[in-house]
Amino acid sequence: MEYKKSQSLSEQVADEILDMIVVKKQFKIGDKLPNETELSALLNVSRTTLREAIKMLVLQDIVEIKRGKGTFVKSDEVDNFTLGNLKSNTSDLADLLEMRLIIEPMGAYYATKRASDNEIEKIIEYGEIIEQKILNNEDRTDAEQQFHNAIAKASGNSFMKELVPIISKAINESVILSKQYEKATELTLKDHRMIIDFMKERKISRRAVCSAMVASLALGVLEGCGSSSSTTASSAAGSGAAASNERITVRILKSKAANEVAAEQMDVWKVLGEKFNMDFEFDNPPQDNYNERLNLVMMDAQLPDIIMDMPTTEVLKYGESGVILSLNDYIDNSMPNLKKEIDKRDGVEKALTYSDGNIYYMPMLDEKVSGNMPYIVRTDWLEKLGIESPVTLEDWENYWHLVKTTDLNGNGTNDEIPFSSYDMTGLRNFCTAFGCLDDFYTDPDDGGKVHYGPIDPKYKEAVTWMHDMYEKGYIDPEIITMDYASFVPKLAQNTVASFYGPLGGMLAAQNATMPASFPGFHVEATLPPKGDAQIHSYIDQEPRAIAAATITAGCKNVDRVIALLDYMYSDEGTLLINMGIEGTHYTMQDGKPIFTDYVMKNPDGLSPKNAIGTFTFAQSSGPFILSQDEVTQLDDDSVNRAKQDCIIPFLEESKKYVIPGSTSFSSEDDAVRRAVMADVDTYVDEMIIKFVSGREPLSNWDAYVEKVNGMGIAEVIDIYQKTLNG
């Protein structure tokens, strides 16, 4: 039996025993479980692991240990431990509603396909009762329960019936919440009618039913978590509640980068506070914990005024529900600096505009578009070998062969590693030389149609080549299990000849640290691998694929907050945020701002980027323009050469293939996309590892493609195509 790596082995064994009791009914209440020797052999785990699993089940009151007698089944009721401790608080509620979003759309799909005529009639009857009760402003809780329970039963899936108690809890809370939010009630009516229509016609697709149900369920997740979005939005939208000269407090949620001090300590925010007569209260969690904190904040009854760094994939659902404000009118009428920057950059307005026609966030803008994930090689080793930096696939193979057969680090041991990376992405992106990407991409040779790389015939050619390189010993076998934390120490061992990584975090960092231990050490970026194509798989495109700033419905002084944020896009604001305070952090020389020694030769021994992080957030993200004056001064020579020689010349060609990270999907389409890709990504990752390592023969490629197709990848390709076509 194979177990998933996402759980501990003991947790997985506990789940398996639980499955034997609750689902498979192999053991009833009062039954004695097999002894340790027998059960560990049955589950193919050690007795130590089994004991840990049994302890977990004891704590959940599923089994009990009777001294001298053995282990006995005490309960077979799963909801004793999955639901018993649920309280009526916002985090549990959000989870319950999100669970409905995950489960119910597909339940409705299968119900439509499998239900008997009588079952369909019952579902329709309950739906019509719900509609009437909504229109009469009557309590519909019981009818909602009957409606959704009938759908679960009609799905024909035995597990759905086990989930009915959980779904029921979520429905009860949803009904209560929808009474408070007019939009939620409207969507409930709309979506119930759509489901009933599907039931009547018996014609349905997974995509259609997911689209039908997702809106109201997603809205429940958002609006059911304590935010007063509906009522606040209308009042906030036109508010300038405080007089223009009155000092106000502005609450901001923003992530804290590793190289930054706390936001309240930054000089830039102090300057902005005095300029706009504002005090700032920051919720400033570390980047690693930001998403968790964001989720909690969105459930809070009192939202911050500004939220920075919200993932763009989350923006639309909060915007559609009114939790964050549409910025269209503000940008047109009250944000001249941002509007100017948007207007002068081709494609930015389109990229910012979501499927509902609204712009919900202010972006971070770069003065130049650039990629930052090249392949990197040991140039000191290239010199020893007397060869140029590899470009073609033949060049790469030749370089790797020479590395494999030459003691380049001079330690007398054949321990050089031709190519490594902190995950399989570094290897898989060699597919660009074959004219495809390791993701969804547009094919210029096919009229710009959207393709999914990992099932493309071109990708098979790439995987065949990767397998050949792996078999020859040129690819680090640990690449399959490597992560960033374990990869960095490996680079420090002076064994890796080439790798894949970010310009700052890998290229500059290696050149800054390694020569002290290994004199002569030097790395440089390479051109994109050249084959049928020569493109970058990862490029930064304007705007950055982050929501640099959003304004929430809880903001009481929208006009003044708008003025603050728009200032950040002005020439003066750009200079302040990028360079800091004149005379302290920079001086003007020949009309250009130049960092002082505080930044470049920090008296406290801080690196330039860490020094900048003491007075501004320019090294992370925000609603501003990233100035090249700053970037050029901070980048070392190898990084600047990489941008000028290896990245920028290939950007226009790369854009023909790369789908922008800021691509906006409708909430319905995004729900379908995420649901399908959750399974596809897991399966594809597993199979590519097997193909490359030889654990799966490439003769099974067609079967692999067929399975991915069966998972619904065509639906997702259609979603991308429709979105890109506008």
C-alpha cells in the first residue's frame, strides 16, 4: 500500500484503520482489532507506526485499549470527532462553506446524471418551495436541507450520504447569513433556478453545474465571515467622511519581507503620514504567514482600510461580493498619476480588468519588463574546459559530459554534478527549447491557440531528452526530492556545474558568498536553451501579478486613502518609495538619485537590500513604480549582464508563448479550473518524475495523456482560450 507524503505515516495509517471501521465495515462496535503483528503486516507498516496510529484513534474515541485483552472498536461515528467540536465561530463557518464549494457542485452534476424521475421531481419540488419562501420572506431552512439532501442522495454516491450532516451544518449557517445580505439571496434564487433547469432537461456538463453553484457558495464563504461588506460598501464608496485637514488613522494589512523592519519603523511611512495627516496602524505578518493572516482578516468584522499583497486569484471573489471596492471610477476621476502610468503602458488596463469589467487593485509597475529565472553555469569551469557557455541542447550535453568526466573542483573525487535544481521545475523548463512550456501556453505556430504543455507532443520530445540526460548521469538524482532549503547547502559544496534559479537569490548570492571559500568561483546566466525555439518560460510582465493595494468596504475615508495611494505613482512618490529621504538615503548627482553609504556601505554591516528594508518597502511590493535607478544600483554586474544579454532580447518572443500571470478568470471559471488542476497537477508531477527517472516507460505516454484528458483538461484549456480572447 502506498501512502501520501502530505500526511505523516501514522496519520495515514489511522485513516486506513478508520476506513476499515466506518466505510468498509470490517469491524463493528465491540469488535477486537487484530493484534499488532497481524495488523502491522496487513497495513505494511512498522509496529511503532501502528502504535502511533492507534493512539490517535484512542484520542478520538474511535477505539479503546483494554489492558491484557487488546484493542476494541468503541465508535463508528465519524462526526464524533469531525463535527463534535465545531463551534459557531467564523473560522469554522468559513471552512464549512468552503467545504460546500468543494463538494456540492459535483454532487449536483452526478445527481442530474443518475437520479430517477421521482428523485428529480422531489428536487424540483423542494427548489420551488425554497423560491416561494424567499419571495415571501419566510424561513427556508428546512426546505434548503431537503433540497440539498435530496441532491446528495440522488448522486448515487454512498460517501455523499456520510457527508450530509456536515453539509447540513453549513446550509443552516448559509441561510442565516443570506438573510443579512441581499446579494446572497439573489444569487441563491438564480443558482437554484439554474440547477432545477438542468434537472428538468437532464443535460448538463461539469463546467455548467459548477458555474451554477459556485457563485452563491463562494459568496457565502466571503460574506458569512463577519464582514459588513454590503452595508459598508455603499456608504464607503463616496465617503470622505473626515474633513480634509482632520488627522485620521488608516489601518493597513501588508506582508513583511525577510529583509524589512516592521512597517511602523520605516521612514517612508512616517513621511507619508505627515504629508497626508495620517497615522498608520499596521498588521504586518511575515511573508511566510501572510496568506493565513489574510484569511483571518477577511473573516473579521472590522476590515482594514487597505490590504496589500492580496493574491490576484483571490481578488475577484472579494470584489464581486463587495468586500473590496471597484476602482474604475476612482482611477478615471481621482487618480491622475496611476491613470497616466496605465495609459502609457500597452496592455496594462486589460491585465488589471477582471471578467466583470472592474479593476479591484492597484498594481506594482516596473519601468522595464524583465525575466528573472535563467539557467546559471560555472564560468570558471567553462574556462578550465576551454568552451563557451552552452546555448543549444548539444552544447548542454557536451558541457555536462565534460563535467562528469573531469575533476573540475580539484578534490580528487569524481563528485561533480552536471545539473541540479531545487525541484523538477528547473529540469522541466528545458522544454522551452522544444517550442512549448511546462504549463498552459499559447502556440504562435498554431494561431495562438492555448495548449497544455505536459501533454503536448513537443513536451514528449523534451521528456525523452530529459530521460536520456538522466540515464547518462548528467542530472542530479536528488532533484526529484529536493527543496530550496536543501538545495542551497548543496550549492555551497562546490560540486554543482549548472542550475536554475532567480537572479538575486541564486546568481548574485553565489557570486557574493562562494569566492571566499573557493577562490576563482564565478557563475553567470546563460541564454535560453536553443532548439526549435529560444524563449523564457518565466518572465515578469506588467503589472506584477500581485494586488499591490486594494481598498476594503470598511474604509471610512476612501477619498483620502485614494489620494495617498495615487501619490505613490507620482514622480515625487516614486522617488520617495524607491530611494528614501534625500540627504539620508540618497543624493542627487548629475540629475540622478544615488544611494548614500547608508545603503551601499551600511555602517551596521547590512547588505544594500537589507539597508533599504530599514526605511522603505521598495524591495518587496506595493502600489508604486519600481525605479530602474534603484534596481541598477543594487544589482551586481552579473545580474545586470544577465538582464541585458540573456533576458531582455528574448522577451518579445517569449511573450508569444507565456500567458500573463495577471490573467483574470470569472469566479465560476476559476472554480472549475482549480478543481480540475488540483488532480491534474498531482498526477502530472508524479508521472513526469517517473518518465524522466525511467520508473515509467515512455511507451506509456499515450496512456498518460489519455488519463489527463479524462480529468477534464480540455475544459480548462477552453477557459484559458475564452479568457485570452476577451
